[in-house]
Amino acid sequence: MSDSLSSLYGGRGISIASGRGGRIWDSEGREYVDFFNGHGASLFGHGNQVLRRAVYEAADGVWSSGAGFESPVREELARLLGSLIGGGMAFICNSGAEAIEAALKLSVSLRPGRHRILACRRGFHGRTCGALALTFNPKYRNPFKRLIPEVEHFEPDALAQSIDEDTIAVFVEPVQGEGGVYPLSPKTGAAISESCRESGALLISDEIQTGLGRCGAVLASPSAGLDPDIICLAKGLAGGLPIGAAVWKSTLGDFPSHGHGSTYGGGEFIARVAAAALKLILEGDLSRRAGEIGEELRSGIEGLGARAIKEIRGMGMLNGIEITSPSVDAVKALQRKGLLSLAAGPRVVRFLPSFAASPEDISLAVQIIGDVLTRESGAR
Ligand SMILES: Cc1ncc(COP(=O)(O)O)c(C=O)c1O
């Protein structure tokens, strides 16, 4: 690579040429089962017919009129987003980190006079300065300390008792993705929700990776015991095109006048595609399918009996295996055999299949995982 991407992301050493459903092909014609899907953004897999049609229709219309103008397409998307939280309002932006920034600013403006912002150890919320403050990994945060606001990080189990009447907001992921695929226990989530309710602190559920059906339901918060005031979405919301959204209960209030904004946020092009994607999730049975995909994958991996696998964790189509060797080496070895995955910390390999993953994709993936991990360690 001739830009800085290699040092930021670690080069994969292949170039992706095309994709269909749950598979992609590199420029040499090699085929891969895609359980990476652009960091989970290609939630519907590749070449989804409905989304392609929405893109063509969007291309024929106005692409971006500016949020000061009324726009039936953006309003439809905002209404669909609001329905996720029982009649809410939405700020539409362009990425996950921006959705988190919006939630931060909204929280601070809704809770004047309070000071504390809380998040979880191992949590990941993005890399812009506000989002970075919430992200736990000191390796990401430390070099930029002077740019970021103060956030207190607690073990999820210690969070509920740390919330008080000086707390503005508490940020939680229903399943920690980047931090190693750790689902939040419903008991812990319920205690956090209760503590927020009692103290008046705002609960923000970061559903950027878990949401939109990936974890077997439209939102993962309820099964993690969370009753959020604000949810943050991005990744699959427009099937892989850049978008993010902060959605909150309208009873909370709104940003101060001119208190936030975005040039591209909610432009007609992206709003049309996202509305089509959201309708697919809300009106079909994709969430149920995600649950089945996850179960098939986890039970297939379990059946391998590989000694190199210490634990299998996950919910729906967000899964991780904790292994005894470095995850980056395993990710590379899996790729060489035709399975794309990603690391979630030093010892966890993460699998993010899409709704398009077929039973054949899953069994081939399991076979490849078995080839790579049992060869290295011998079977149990
Ligand atoms: C839980 C979570 N929050 C926030 C982000 C940041 O999203 P983006 O990369 O779109 O800024 C991510 C990205 O991986 C994420 O997984």
C-alpha cells in the first residue's frame, strides 16, 4: 500500500475484486467465505437485490439537499429509526464515532450542571476525540490524552454502583465487540438501567456493532437487560455505505438550537438506501436468521473439539473464539485457507457473518477453522 492504511490497519495482502452473497473473490480469483464483511458494515452480504435497487433509485434523485430543507426520504428514515426506541428522535450522521459524538453532546446538553461520564473497561466506541475518551484501550487513548475529555471506566459489574446524581451519561455495549466479544449479562445490564433511572443519568447503548438484527433481534439491548435512553447505530444501517445515527426518546428533549450539525448527515441518497435496509430488517425475518446463523456457527466450532479454543462467546452473528495463540496469526492462517475474520484483542478471533451467510458458507467456515486450529494444537 502506498498510503498510511497499512500501518493503521495492518495490510491483508490481498485485493478484493468482487462479492456475491456471503462470498468474495480477490484479484487473483481466489474465493473466500466472508465473515469480516468490511468490519461488519456489509450486514446484508454483497449485492443484495433490494439495496442495489435502492441505490439506483437514489442515484436518480437529489443526492443531498441539506438538512435545513424538508425531505420526505430523510423524514421516513428518521421515523423508522425513532420506532426502534418507541417513538424517538434521530440525528443522522456518517459513521459510528459521529453517532457517539452526537450522543455525548446531546447528553451534556440535557444534563447541565452534572459532571461525570462513565463507560466500561474493554469498551470500544470509536476514535474521534469524544468517542476515543469513552474507548477503554489505553493504547488508543494515551497518545491523545490532552485532546480528550475525562471519562471514568469501570468493570461492567461495578458500573451500577458507581452511577450517582452527578452522572451525566453511561455508555455501554450490549456485547463488547472490539474488546474481545463479551456479552453483557442481563443481570448486570438491568442493574445499570435501574441505577440510571434512579439517578437520572442517561443510558446510552452503543448498538453500532450489535444492532440492526446482527445479534438475533433488531436491537441487542433488551437481551442484555438494557433499557437505553439513547441508542447509537452505524455499520450495517445502509448495508455498507457510510452512515450513523443517534436515536433518543423524544420525551428527553432535543439539542439546543444550532447545537449540532452535519453537511452530509441524512442526505437523500444515503437516507433512501438506509430506509430500504431498515425496512428489510423491520419487516422481514432477518434477525431470526441471524440467530440461526450464530447457533449453527457456534455449535459447528464447538463440535471441532479443538484444544486451541479456550472459549466460544457470542450472540447471533457476533461471535468470537478465545484461542491459545496470537489472534493475528490465526486470522492470517484462516485467510490463507479461504475464510475472512478479524481479531478482537490479542487472543480472540471474531466472526461477523452477514445475513447472506448460507449453510454451505457456515460449514466451510467451520471446516477451515478446524483445519487451522486443530492442525496447530491437535484435537481435544
Ligand atoms: C461498538 C462500536 N462503537 C463505535 C464504533 C466506531 O464506528 P466507526 O468506525 O463507524 O466510527 C465501532 C466500530 O467498530 C464499534 O464497533
